[in-house]
Amino acid sequence: MLIGSADLLEALKERASQFPGEMLAFVDLDAIKALDAITKRRPELVVLERGFAGTPRGMALVNRVKADATLVTEIRALSADSDFVRILSKKPAAPVLAVAALDQRGTRRAPRFTMTPNLEAMVDGSKAIVVDLSTVGAQVNSPGTLRPAQRARITLSDEAGLLRLVGTVVWVSLQMLPGSNRYIAGLEFVDADAAAVDAFIGRHRI
């Protein structure tokens, strides 16, 4: 699989043609579609145009692949005038029952529940919308900048009081909107009070 900017994609295809087998190509603005294809088709090699690999969207894609223990994928960076640079070597396949795999909705280690529309939380001082929630993580929609592996403070509040949590950003998807950007992110909680989170879920799940 090849991902790069539209103006460089044809040149990159030519350079990447040394590898046998079918080649799928995506422009960098379709990184989410590319990620979906990676998780569904599970290619052995993903090649990123070097400039894209250094962007927040490119780094988020790499970290998302790293986070999924079920993917046995090698990632390399390539430019039109330089050699490959290995970003992520192939990982040994993990037993499906032994590993809690991550996906773009957060974590599968606990049931996830869709929250009521426009349920707000504070994530590192910025208002965010909680899309879904479990006792070990959440998916949020935030105008504030979030980066993979970032440690974040999360505050949930309602009539029952405040619930303060600490989490790690597991994956990020950047939505580029007219006049602003939004970040869709998966958070994994660190030592959360499962009973308190479960009670909050019970009050706000759909």
C-alpha cells in the first residue's frame, strides 16, 4: 500500500513498483480511507511519502498501526529522490485471544457505550464531545490539539459531581474543516475508578 501527496504519487508508484504483488495507492488527504484499508486488507508493507510521514496525520497513522497487535505490517518512508527508511518493522502475529487489540473506537478490553449527543468533557483544558465511553477508555471529538502517546487530563461532570481521569492518546484522526480543525481521538485511561466511570456511563449512555 502506498500513501502520498497527489503531485508525487505517480513518481512514488514508479519507485515502489520494485515490490511484487498488488499495489493500492491513496492520496494523503484520504489517510482515514487508507487506514481502513490497512485494517481490513492487512498488507505486509505500507509505504508513506516521506513528507506525509512527518505530518500529524502521518504520525497518527503510524501510531495506529503500531497500536494494533494483530497487524503484521512493515511501514517504510520514501521520497522521490532518496532511499527507503524503515519506520516500523514487521511484528510477529499475536494470538487473537491473548491480546486486547485496539480499533478506531477505542479499546476492546471492556464494553463501549455510545453517549448521549453533545455530552461534553474537558480534555487538557479544552472542551470535547464524548462519542463513546468504557471503563478503560473513550473516543472524543476535540477542537484542541491531541497527539498520539500524549498524556491527557480528562474531566467528566454531571449533576452527580466531577470525575477526574488521566489517559493516554492511543490514536488520532485529524478532520480538516473550513476555518478549523477537529481531532477524533481514542483515549485509554490510566488507573481509572471503574465503578465511578461505569456509574457515569449508566447515567449518559444511549
